[in-house]
Amino acid sequence: MQRNTIRKLLDIPAYKVVGVDCREEDIHVWLKPYKRNRAVCSGCGKVHAQGYHSTKEVIVRDLSLGKRRTYLHVLKRMCRCIEDDRLHVEEIGWLKLWSRVTKRYGEEIYRLTSITTNKEAGWFLGMDDEVVYRIDRDILEEKAAEKLDPIPSALNISVDEVSYLKYHRYLTNVIDTDRKLVIWNAKGRKAEVLDRYYNGVGEEACKKMESVALDGARTYISSTGRHAVNALIVYDKFHVFQKLNNTVDAVRKDELQKAKKNGDDQTVELTNCRQRFVLLKNKSKLTEKQDQHLKTLCQINEPIYKAMLLKEDFLQVYAQENIEQAKEHLKNWIEQAAASSLKAFQALAISFSDKAQYILNWFIKRISSAISEGFNNKIKRLKRMAYGYRDVEYFKLKIHQHCGLLNPRLAT
Ligand SMILES: [Zn+2]
């Protein structure tokens, strides 16, 4: 009776329960295949007429029954394969060949690791995080083979780099901006890296591409120009702002250095690293205190005042009604920045002048900066979750799991 109930609860077809040991924290169930369930040889995938050679027991973790961790002792049959005359263990549909967990339990782990760290998942499941890592990686690899091969193409994409480890190692990510999902990634950020994506999806798919948003990197621009010949290249607004903010920050750092040298304590206090957000934040989002802080800073420090004016003025490019007006505004801004005494802004003027067309293309295809921003935030979060980044292949898969096609929440 008890065995029958447990067999129903487990719901594993063609196996009978031959033993149950219910302990305080866990439950062990011994399973044996019914005779009519013929062993499939894992060597060749066939059922051999002469039956099986011997049996062995493997212990695998399954979904918990009630509060108890469940372990299945599965009797596996060994077949002598007529193809290669070697002994092979049988193939079982609900169990991967060498796995220590059932497929359905693997799925459970995979859902958990898509929302939390392996360490926490391990704690929750009562499993070593190294084991969670191995299972997770294994499942991700399998799903990647299923969903990321052949390389998915898209009409509108965004190309974004993310750093991993320290010392500036990068991954290139391709995002489908319509579906807001990462569809491809690879190590490095050279033109050849992105070439691999375009070559992977093929000439036809490249020709169909309508827009490519990118971070202004020359390498990505040149690769895109060569492959996605009909696509509009847009310098992503999010990255334009990032570049602008970095330039403001460069001015702040210069002024901080100078102030330190001159013993100007007030400026040091107002420009130190902790205060940098006052300069980088959107002006309308400053608190009253921050606003006051900014006003004082602008009063006592001319370069920062100038930098802030240039920043505010640049933002007006995007507020223009049409591309012609924006072009005019941008042109004037570049002249001003180039003529300013700020080295960082002079450099930015050259860079933006070079890429003016891509900045202005935003008026033709208004790709939301929220896509890049959202992606960058997710990556930051993923990095904080501190996976084994030494394993870059795993990190690539984790990006797909958290931001792309391998996300379990996408599945119906
Ligand atoms: Zn065989």
C-alpha cells in the first residue's frame, strides 16, 4: 500500500517501487524497471534482443516528497552492445546518463539558479554549491545547444560589451532589441568578434537587419558596416550619456587633483569621489541639498561650471524636434566643446564629431536607452552574485540564463 502510494506520487512510468525507507529528513526509494520496460543501450540507442548483461544501482536526488529530501535508488541495466561489443549502461528517459539528479530535479535547480546565487541555491537545496555549479552548467550547456544553435538572428539588435574579471577583459553581447533578450555572446570586443556573429547568422539575415544600436566603439561600427549593409547604425543614447558623464567625471578628477595640490580644502570636499553623483545625476533628480552643493561647486570652480553647462547643453540635442534641428544643435555644441579650455571635452568633441551621424540616427530609429540600461543593470547584478568568473564560458551561459533565451521564465 505504502509503496503503491509512493509510486503514484513519484509518477515515474514503467518502474515499480521495491523498497522505501522513510527517515526523519530524507526518504529513500528503491526503483526497479518492469519487465516490459526493455533496456535501451546507451552505446547505440537500440534495444538489444539478448536482453541485459547485469545490473547496478545508482542513487539520484529527486524532487522532495513533503519536507523530505528524496533519493531514488535506481536499478540500471547493463547491455553488451552488438555494435561495439562493449558494456553500456541503459539509457533512461528521465535521467541523464551520469547525472546525480533526475531531469526534473535538474530543472528545479536551474529555475532556482536563474534567480539566485549558486551558494544560496545550494543552501536552500541542502547541496554543495560546487555540485549546484556543475549541474547548472551542464543544463545550461544542453539548453544552449538547443536554443542558441543555429545562432539566432534579429531585425533590430544592440551590441554591448561587458567586462568580466578585473584587468579589462570583455565579452561582446548581442541583444535582440524587439524581444529585449541577449541572443549571442563571445569573448573579446574586437571587430573580428562581432564578425563572427554576422557570419554566423549569414548574409541573408544580415541584409535584412534594420538597425544596430551600439556603444560607439569603432570596432563594432566597422564590423557592422561591412555586414549589416542595410542597417541603420545608431549610437545608443545610453552610451552617449555614459560617455558624456565620464567626461564630466574626468574634469572633476582633474579639479580634485589640482585642489589637493593647492590645499584648497573646500574644493577637495566638494569634488571628492563620494560627491561625484551630484555631477552625474540628471539635474531634475537632485535633492535640494545636492542641488545646493552643485550650485556652490559651480560658483567656486569654473572648469566644473563649464563642464556642467556643456553637459546640460548637450542633453538638449535629444530634446530637439527633428533631426535637422538636432544636427544644428550638435554642430554648435561640438564647436563650443572644442573651443572650451577643458581637455576632456575637447576630446569628446572630436569623438562626437566623428560619430555625429550615428548620434543623429537616433532621430530616425528611436531605440529606447532603457534596453541597454536594463541590460547593464542586470549584468551588474549578475556580477554581484559572484559566480565563478574564472570560468568565462559559464559566465556567458549565465548571461543567457538571466538576460536571454535560456531564461526559464520565457518557457511556456
Ligand atoms: Zn548497443
